[in-house]
Amino acid sequence: MRRLGRIAAALSFCLLFFAVASAAAQDHRQGIAGEFDFYVLSLSWSPSYCEAAEERSARRPRDGQCSGRPFAFVIHGLWPQYERGFPSYCQVPSPRLSRAIVEEMLDLMPSPALVFHEWDRHGTCSGLSPRTYFDLVRAARAAIRIPQDYIHVDRPINVTPVEVVDAFLKTNPQLMRDAVNVSCDSTRLTEIRICMNKDLTFRGCPGLARHACRRDKIMMPAMRGR
């Protein structure tokens, strides 16, 4: 019985230790709108999103980006970041997002649900008004040139994460290697993530490397639509 008591006490100590360590790892500004260090611009490879959505539901998703216009890289989001971790849902309920802003963003973020979600989770942490935040999202996208090989992909191609990063570095000379990360699922390239200062100049973010794709080869499915 005493042995069980000692084991229970040891387990309780371990749980307390990890809880304290986790709390220490959180930035002290957690959840304060406008208090963060830099942005991550996440560009999603739309054909990968559509393929994965179909695999999950066994039917074509109703999302507008998976039919009609042939989307390539689209904006997943512009995310405020701490040097370690990130804030989210900084204002609940979030300030109202007008339908006009949503419709204006559909050329870059081709889903109203995505626009609303990104504002609620990430935009509210920017400390900016909806109009100013989404103007910044558009400006961040304009600061990045997509490599020519990835603008019109009419058949599936196999790439390595290093090849993709190299292509972005060549096309964007101001970009540094530790500012770019490639994300993937088990077989496909899913996103390119680019770190930016608040003024949208590029900056390194070595901490994001732990989320980078580790696979030797990944596929970029062909673009859809007309």
C-alpha cells in the first residue's frame, strides 16, 4: 500500500512539473491583441487541400476552391507569432467582419468560411481593424512571387522540400533560407510558410523548422477547374 502511495505521489509530482513547464513555455503576452513578435504568411497548395478533403469525405468538397477557377497557391492565413508559440482567439466574440471584406478576399482566400475563421482565430490577435488586417494580408501576399514552375501545374509533379525552398529563394532574392518552411502530409506538399516582420520584411524563424516537412519526396497534385 505504501509503495502504491509513493508511486501516486511521484506521478502527481511529474504531472505538476509538466504543467508548470508548459505554463512557463507560454509567452507572458498570451492572448493580448497586438502584442506579438512577427507574422507567418501561410500559402496553401489548393489541389492538395482538395484531394485531402475528398479522401476524408469520399466526395468532392463544396468549398469553392475545389471547382471552377484553377487555384494554385492560396492564402491560408497571416498569423501573429511569438518567438515561441502563437496567440489565438484574442477577442471573443470577435469584432464583426463585413460581408464586403469577405467577398473582396475571395480571390486570395477562396472560401468565406476560411476568411471568417482566420479573422476569428488569428486576425483578432493582430490588434488591427478588420479592414487594416485584410489589407495587410493582401500586401503580404503581394510581397511574395510564386516560382514560375508552380504557377500553372497541369499534371502532378514530384518535388523535394529543398527544391521548393530553393525555387522560392531564387524567385525572391530578399528571402532567406531560415524564413521559409515547407509543410506536407504523408504524400503531398500542403503549405509554404514564410516569416515576416510586422512591416512585412522577411525574417528568419528557426523555431518553425520543427514543423517542416521531413519527407524526401512529396507530390504537388495538378490544379483543378478550368
